[in-house]
Amino acid sequence: MRLLFFVIRRLLQLIPVLIGVSIITFATARLLPGNAAIMAAGPLASPEDIARLETHMKLDRPVWEQYFSYVNDIFHGDFGKSWRTGRPVLTELMEHFPASFELVTFSLFIAILIGVPLGVVAAIRQGSRTDQLLRALSVGGISIPVFWSGLVAIFVFYYILKIAPAPIGRIGFSVRPPTHITGFYVLDSILTLNGQALASSLYQMALPSLTLIIAMMSPIVRITRSSMLDVLNEDYIRSAKASGLKRRVVLYRDALKNALLPVITLIGGYYGYSLGGEVLVEQIFSWPGMGRYSVEAIFNLDYAPVQAFVMLTAVLYVAIYTIVDVLYAVIDPRIRY
Amino acid sequence: MKRSATVLLSLLVGLALFAPMALAGDFTVAVGAELEGWDPHTAIFFQANEINWNTYDRLLTFETIPADESPYGVAMIDSTKLKGMLAESWELQEDGKVVVFHLREGVIFPSGNEFTSEDVRYSIERKWEIPTASRWILNVMGLSTLDNMVVVDDYTIKFILDSPNAIFLPGWAFLSTMSIVDAAELKKHVTADDPYGHDYLNLNIAPTGPYVLESYVPGSEVILKAYEGYWDGVPKTDRIIYKVVPEESNRVLLLKSGDVDMSYFISAEQVSSQLMDAPGVDVFSIPTAGSQYFNLQTTREPLYNVLVRRAIAYAVPYDDLIENVMYGFASRATSPVPTLTAYHKDVYPYDYNPTMARDLLAQAGYGPGEITLTLSYRLDNPDEEALAIYLKDALEDVGINVVIDKVASTRFSEMRGAQDYETSLLFWIPYVNNPIYQLSYGYHSASGCCNYGRYSSATFDAMLDAAKAETDPVKQEGLVNAMQELIAGEVPIILLYHPNRQITMRDNVEGYVYWTNFLVRYDAITKN
């Protein structure tokens, strides 16, 4: 019950966060060099065309008036239109969000599944050759830039070895996307029993998630390892071992649970960042995700998508950190809200 | 348990049925940018224009020069020979001031509606009234008010121009923004907030051409399907699949491996190193009417002085630039009117001659190191980056200091609009391959768009206005030649080169026709 109130209080914090975020984004977008109306009018427009467009885009009004007009529209469900595509921003974001979410969630899940046990192993076997190897690999994984590993992976596995699919996005050439239920192709294929779409979307996701997994796993291995090492040196672990408890029990029930707290924090932050931030992976693998969408918008001075994207990211971060805090309470009985 | 067994079974079946290649009647194109914003009367992005090029027809088009008669090994349009499209014939009256189109009868659009003059009238009205449409193009073509468009009957429509205009007829053939939409179909989707269906048409097509929209996955792909009832015959390619692949190196790999049939906007460097000798890939390098400009701000010292401008023109290492920046895929510019355009004359006297450059500077009263110029260019353009470095070197060699100013493209657009830079680099390609159109945009003092150096000459303006109205081709050519010579002497813009356009496709592609606006029509294309 107390936990429920805690969650509600946290979600209510969203309101001041969104207000602050929206004001800051609104102001900074308009401080960027360039004139959105000139961009939207195109290279052949006359000064009259540009002026007409400025009035249409409300750019000739004072900034505070534009902001209140914007907030008013939001309360009517209108997050504005992208001037490049002419489509409502909310629609576009909701189209691009599942692509990022599916890829990032899938990759992070596997990265945790592999990374945490490897970190534990490295901690237990501290100083051994296994540990040294794992540490070297994780440094390598952190240092290798994602655009490099992605492009190399495509070149080797798609072009030379021909075992990976063409980097054309979420589904293969002549396969239709599955009927839209959630927007997550894998889930929708399962729900609609669409074997071809399921096979194709998993196949397409293989290389981009491989690239992401390598990048995500490495910091997870390191932090799990160092956190485990700290915990393993604690007195209560020594006492538990001295009491004769089985090693595996000590490890997993006592040590790991306590070691997980910083790991969860890292993963939470990483998750929030990746959902909107994996622009390079999305670019390289032609993935129609949120990151690439918002970067394109920024380069074109398309204010509405940028503002909506930042607010969505704020919502996601608040949600994720709330879940992280709840997990803290679940794992650590001393934490009470 | 049963559920997961079903899933597993369908997965296995899916893997078995899994066809990694596109179907036989499909033509796949890998494109680098997003494909949205389809309203043809407002579309500004290339890919959107190409989708329109295939789903909408225009009144006019051009005849084709077949590949074996073309100097570049690939079929291309003959921009001197107009051909009827939705207009069956046309006539000029009152010495060219009035143009009457006789429209093709019996054309049925995919909606089932019949083509009439209302479709033409409505399309032009949309161009005029929608805020984001560029009404200015109609003005440039000679239409100063909507009242000068007169519907005579269901199959005849008349345009009254301010004065005979050499750009009017070619504009209907060249410009995707002059597309005719299916008025009856579009009017069903009009609302009070959106009186011309602009929002609807941005996301949907009201087709009048050989293809209709089959499917669209935002940010990812567009599939067009052939319309069997197209008036000019069943399109040869059944489906066109546009796939968005933003990373250029991936587009190259897809083309090399044969997973796509065509791709464009691949940089000179990649074409040269990856595609020229790749088996299964054809590369055609075709001169364009585009120009790489080195603009000089003529309203301020020291560039106000024509001797200084000429000195700079002599300081540029033209051949080096073509070899090292464009990998040989460019040709020398010899006139402000591109080589491929009618009435072109070799008038540009400047060649790489640093000694001459230093002499001219001395004549103008400037010693070495006394002039410093700022060179602005867009930071996301690798070609211009390389150019800037070469130009800086070359100018410093003759005693002019250069300050490099890399500018975000948004800011560059703003600067261009305000014409607020000292020197800048810009690539421009005219939509209409007509000398008067090009000279007007680049050098007329009232030009809103492309007169980047704010060049202003009453003599030039008078000649241009006369040429626009001139109906005698001999006199017109005389005026155009005189203008070219004037500009060559004044050199407000230094013409670095005309870049070629590299067309890259699989070698089994047939029926490709090169348009100078680079748009591709797929109804005549097939794969062997």
C-alpha cells in the first residue's frame, strides 16, 4: 500500500518535470540558429512566400505567446505537425517509438542475461585468467564505437559471409509487417500467429541487437563485477560462509541481491538513454526509430517533433526511475518509502 | 503449451517459406532520405517528388533520345521537344501571350473518375492558395493572377500570360510541382480547416499517373503498384519498392550484392572506389546543368571591385578541383549557362593563372595579405569541405587570406535568404533546363532565390526582360549570348565546375531514361 502511494507520488512529479522540460526545449529550439520558415519554404521561395509561412507557423508572434498556444494545443491532444511531412507529431512519434522500444528492450534484456552472470563469475574468480579476459573484453566492448562495430558487422556478416540480412530495417524485402496491435513486430507476429513475419523480424533484429548487446553488456559486466567484489568483502558474507551455508546459497541469496542495487541503477539510466538515443544504430541499420526521427527533426529545425520527443523522453525517464526505486524496495527490505 | 507449440510451428513454417528476395515483378530502390510530405504542390524533398513523379501525371513531358543515340550511353529526354501527356495538344495565340491546352479525352484515373479541365484548374488553384505552396513558380512562368486561367470547356483550358514566356511550356513538363491531381477524389477529403485537402494529400495520393500507393511504413518504405488502366499502357514494372537506407555505405553494399536494383545520391568518392568496377553494376556519369558556385558578395569592398573578382577567378585551380574533389566526375564550366542548355556559349575566359591573379590584385591596389575574405559553407557537405580547403590554399597563394566559416545548414539557409556572407559555396541545379530561367535566377537583381552575390546591373536586367518576351529565337539567342558575355566579364559568381550526376543501377535494368531533374519514371523500366 505504501508502495502504491509512493508510485503515485512519483508519477505526480511528472507534472512539474514536464512543465520545466517543455519550457526549456521550447526556448532552446527557438534560440537555435536558422529560421524554420525559410527551411520549410524551400530553396525557391520568395520573401513573400516565407512571410506567409511565418504567419502560418505562428513564428511572428512573441515566444511566450507561441508557448501558451502550444500548451493549449497539447491539452486538446494536438502536439503539432512536422513541417517536413505534414503529419501530426503524436502519430509519428507513436509510429517510431515501438521500433526503438522493441530493439532496445530486446538487446538490453539479453545484455543483462549474459552480462550479470559474467560479472559475477569475474568477481568470484577475481585475479584469475578468466577475470582478466572478461575485463579486457568489457573494456573492448565499451571502447568500440557502435557505428564502427555496426558497419563492420554488416560488411562481414551480410556482404562477405551472406548469413545476415540486408540492413534495410525491421522486416525483410518482400515480407509485409504483421497486423498492427502493439507496434512491436515480434510480439504482433506471435499474437497473430504470423510465422513469416516472426521469422523475418527476428532475423532483421539480429545484427542491430548484436551491435547493441556488445555495447550494453560491457558496462554491465564491469559494474556487476565491482559491485559483487565490494559485497563479497563484507562481514556478513564472511559470517555466512563461516556458518557453513552452502556457497551457492550465500552467493545468490545474499551477495548478488545486495550487489544488484548499483547495477539496477546503471541499467535504468542506460535504458532511458537508449530508448531515444541510439541514433547511430538506427541510422546504420535503417531502423525507423525515435532517435533518428528526432535528430532529423533537429537538423531541419522542425520544432514540434523535437519538443514532443523531449517530453516523451522525460516521461520515460520518470517511469523507469520509479520502477528502479520500486525494485530497490523489493530487493532491499531496509528501504521503505 | 499448445499455444507455444503453435508459435514454434508457425516460426518453423515461416523460416521455411522465408523468401529473402523481392518478387519477380518488383523493382527495388534504396533511398537515403525519408519519403514523406507528398502533396505535389508543396513537396520540397526529392524523394517525395519522385513518388509524385510516378503517381501523378503532368500536362506535358518530353520526347526521349534512345540510349544508342545518346552521348552518355543512357537514354535521356530531349528538352527541346515537348510531348503531350495529359494534354493532347496545345497552341499559342496572340504571339505567345495566350496558351491553350487541348486535354486528352477518355482518360480514367484509378478512382474511376474521368480527367477533365476541372482537374487542371483545381491543381493550379491549390498551388496558388495553399500557404506552403510556392505561388512564385506560377508567377515566374508568367501567370500573375488566377483569373488569367480560363476554363473553356471540359477538355480545353486557357492561360493568359503577362507576356510571352519561354519558361511556361517547359515548366509543365519539368516540374513535379505542376502535377495534376484527381480533383473529384481529393475534394471528398476536404474539411473546413483544410479547404484544399493539403493535410490529406501529404499522407495519401489522389493518383492520376501510372502508379498508385500500395503501402507505406513510416520512415521505412513506400510501395507503389501499377495501375492497369493507365492511358498510356500497362506500366512495365508491376511494383516499385522504395526502401529507406540512410547509411550510404549500406546502399552501396545493397547495390553490389544485387539486393536492390537501383540507388542514387551516392557520393563521387564511393562511386569511384566501390562501384565503377563492381561486377553486375552499371555506372553512367552524366553532365548536369548543376553548378558548383563560389559566390562573391558584390555589394561590399573589396569584392565590389571587378578586378578583384577577376583576380580570384584566375586563382582557382579548376582542373585540380575536378580531379581531387569530384574524382573526375565533373566538367569545366565555361559559361553561366550550363553546357547542356540551349544557347550555351563558351565565354568564361578564366583559367588557373596565379601570376595573372597577382597582377590584377596589384592593379586593383591591393598588395599581398591586404585582403581577408570569409568563406562560408554548409558543414554537412563533404565535397564543399574539400573545396574550401583547396580554395583557401589557392587564394593564399596569390596573397588573399581566407577565414573558413563552417555553418550549420539551418543557419546557412538563413544567411542565404538574407544574402549575408562575404563569399560562400553553393551547389545549385535549375529545375528547368532553360537559359533564361537560369540567368534570371542567378543574376537578375529582383531574383529572390539564387542571386547570392546581390549582383545588380540595369543593363543585364533590361536584356533579360527583353529575352523573356522575345518570340524570335534568333533574337533571343543574341540576347542570351550578350548576357553570357556580360556576366563572364563581371564574374559575380565564380563557376567552379558542373558536377556530373552518377546514375548507378544493376546492369540488368532496361528502359531507364535520364531526366535533368534526376527524377525517375518507372513505367518504362524493366529488369532483364
